[in-house]
Amino acid sequence: MGAYLWVKLFDVLASNDVLERKLSRKLIHTSCGPFFVLLWPLFSASPSAKYFAAAVPVLQGIRLMAIGVGAIENEDAIRAVSREGDRTELLRGPLYYTAVLVVCTAVFWRGSPSGIAALSLMCGGDGLADIVGRRLGKGNPLPFNADKSYAGSAAMFLGGFGLSLALCAFFHALGYMSVDPGSAAGRLALIAAACTAIEALPAGSFLDDNISVPVVAVVLGGVLFQ
């Protein structure tokens, strides 16, 4: 219910031109994942709890698919999360985003720094990179990709690293994660740096950041936190 109302808020703000469509889309991108993760402690200690939690993004993914294929008419949702107002866009980036939430919830859950890093870099990192890059990136493009900027990459690193460290500290304090934030900080910074480099590459036409960033985070996290 909370997830639906949170997204609906941005749907309404975008439809009433309170928020620019691109900003609305990126605010949803940046905030929905962390909002969902902060509610994980509400679930029980049962091994099956993570599957109940994963049902939340599964239901959201089904909703996105239904809107994307035209089974459900929802112009507010299309306006809020699409780039160009095309409903089929919901079947790409937004659907990949929910799929990553499902996998990180059902596979990694509350005790994995790798899963937390993947979500944090996809949400807080990639989301902030676009928001900051559009506003502060003019005049400082990256030498190998004029569509990206030093400002956006700095936001990607700091936002992703900061969020991953904060969430790891949160779950460690609650007793779910054995790795303390002090010992995890260096490794999380390395993961954030690698994901920032991947996000900066001129590969957007064939590789979605909602896939490449969390995959790199999970693979590198699996090596560093084994």
C-alpha cells in the first residue's frame, strides 16, 4: 500500500505539472528502492519472509507491464515514469528496476552488503547522477562521453556510496548484518567507484544502467565480501 501511494504521489504531481516529468521519474527512481528497503525490518525472521517482501515489487512490476502493454489505462503513471510519454517505455527501465528489487530482496535480503550496494548504486547513485548532472553538469562533460559530466559522476559515487554505507549501518545496528560499516566502508567505496565508471561509459543505447550497475555491484560485492 505504501509503495503504491508513494508512486501515486509522483504520478499526481507530474500530471498536474507540479514536477517536471524527467525530475518526477528520477525522484521515483531515487526514492522508491530505499523507501522499500527501510521497511524490510517490519517483516519477520521467518526464512519465507523475504518472499513475502519480494511480492511488493512483483506486484508493482505486474502493474507496470499491464500499463505498458495497454491492458490498463493510466496516463498519470506514464507521464510520471516515462521519458517521452510512451507507455512501452515502462517495459524497459522501470520494469528492470522492479526486477532488480525483486532479485535483491528474494536472493540477498537483509544480511548481504552486496545486495544493499546493488540497490543503493541503482537508486541513490544512478538516480542522483541524472538529477545533478542535468543541473550542474553543463560545462564539465567527461572526456570520453559528452552526455555525462563530472558533476553527475560525483553525485553517482557519493550518493551510491553514502546510501549503501547508511543502509549497511542500519541493518548492522538491527543485528541483521554481520559486517560493520567501518570495515565495509572501503569495499563499498570500491564498488561505488566501479559502478560509477560503468554508468559513465557511452553504452546507454544498448545497455541499461538499471541492469549494468546492480550486476557489477553484485559481482564485485560477491568477491569483496565473501
